[in-house]
Amino acid sequence: MTTKEQFKDKPLKACISHLEEIAETGQDNTDAFADLHSIIKNLIKSNRLFDISSLYVFLKNAAANSSKVGMFFEPARNMLKENIKNLFTKSITYNNTELREMFSDILGNDTGLLIDLVSFIFNKYKLFGFTFSENINRQLVQIASQDLYSFIDHADIGFLAFYLSSLPKLDFVPKEHIEQLTSMILYKIDSQKQTAKLLVAMEEYPSADILLLFILSQRENDRLRALQILKDKLAQERSYELRSSFEDKAPYFIRTAITGGLFYDFHNIPLAHKELFAEVLKYAGIKVIKGTVIPLLRTGNPNGDIRITESKLAFVPVFKDLIPAFSDLVPELTKILRDEKIELEVKEEIRKVLIESK
């Protein structure tokens, strides 16, 4: 029987006993490590992930306690590191503390290996529901915080989408990191390359938090793309998670965009943007309609500013979809019809909507 075949299908306990015996007898290191190699190779080939992680933790503890069998820890760690992509991919459906500890230890502070690994996974499998260990998540946040521009430039699109969608779910993300990302999207004049890539990532896997930031952007092409993505993704039948997150977080951002004036004058943005705002409002909740859109329609326009009238007209059609579900909007719109301050063309469009909704 060859050495390679000797450990095939052997229980982990027998493999550990063999390594302990070698360590005690002081066998030549070349032969000893060849046996270790065969053991790990067979465990990997047989997909015995729990045994691999248990062996790793055992050898790690042995090395920490200066036990003789601890001599195998570093060689085992290096061999597992060489197979990290294969092992990590196979472990995706597992939830095991020892596996998470093993991967966190092996990856350590190797930034290149970590980014290479996660990019490989998302490029191949696009597993957006996957959860990393807290240690790995902390490493990713730390790497991104140190140089956000470089992080975005080097990250695979799929992984970048995963990272951005994960941020709101983590409770240890530094405030400074969020401010850094926000500043890049809203204020930085030299970040167009990075924001363009962020939006490509949003097409891959949208995050309401990120896209809502973009609708406040003064950069028109970024704002337009974000609104288009929101319109398309929210309309998809299976977008339950996005719709829920959007409805929860949209009121502040939409109110700020339409009435705030902090980032731009809403009335001065292109008509196509206004119409997209109206489209996504269908998914923002009735409070946004009553608290932001109705007051906008009631706004006086004594100088007949065509931009203000245009803003109002962009939002009127959305009521066709809302009135069947929210009949109390009818009295609100009827009041506007009686208001002498409101433009005639706005009243006419509201009247058409009310007639069609009967």
C-alpha cells in the first residue's frame, strides 16, 4: 500500500494519532511532512471540510502549547492556503465555527489573497446571500477604509456589489468609512471613475442605501443612472428585499431631493430625472406622497415658472397607480382643483387622472 492510499477514508482520529506518533518518534521531517501532505490531500479530495477544520484547530492549539505534534501546524497551514479557493468555495453552504476560524487565520492580513479570493467567488458564483465571518468582514472594511479608491478600482464587480450591500447589515462599520463613501458619491470631483463602477455594481446587485445616496448626486449622469436602476429593479417581481429597504429609507432622500435644496434645485434638473423620480415614488410608500408630493402640487407659482410647473406635471401621472389602493388621495387632489393659485395645466392633468380613476 502506498503512502497516498494509506490515509484514504481513514477516520480523523486515526490520522491525528499517526501524526502524534511521528512527532514523538522524531521521524525524518521529509517523510513526516509527506504523510501530512497525503492526509490533507485525501481530506480535501473527499470534501471532509469539518475534519480539515478540526485538524487545523488541533494543530494550531498544539503549536500554541509547544506540543511536539505542533510541528505540523505551519506546513498544514501553508498547504491549506494553497488550496484556499477550492476549500472556501466548497464551504459556502456550511455554517461551522471551526471552519470560520480556520479561514480567518489562513487569510490573516494577506490583503491580496483576501480580495483575490472573494473576487473569485463572486465572479464565478455570484452568491450574494453568503455571510462571511465577522473577522473577515472586519478585514474587508479595514482594507476599504484605508484606500477606498484603490479598493473600488481593484475589486471585482460582483464582489463590490456584495460588499456595498453588506455594509448596512454590519454593526461595526466606522462612521468615517460611511462618510468617506458618501463624500465620494456626492462631493468628490475626481471620483467619476469610481462612482461609475459603483453603479455597474448596483446593476449587478442593487442596494437601496447606495442608490438613494446617488439620487442626491449633483453629477447628472450618476443621478440618472441610479434612478434608472431603481426604476428597473424595483419593478421586478422578486425584488422584495429591495422594495422593503427602499420603502423604509426613501422618505428622507426623496424629501431632501425634492424640497431640500441642499444638493441641487429639483426644479432645475432635467425632465427625464423628474419623471424617473415619479416612477420610483410608487414604491416609496404613501407617506412620501402625502408628505412631499401633495405639498409640491399645492405650491404656488405666481411668476409662472415653467420649471416648477414641469415638476408638478411629472408627478401627476403616478396617482393613476396610487388612487386604486389609496382612495383618500381623491379628496386631496380635489382640493387642488379648487385652488386658484395652481396652474391650469396642472389642474387639467389632475382632473384627467381623477376621471380615469372612477
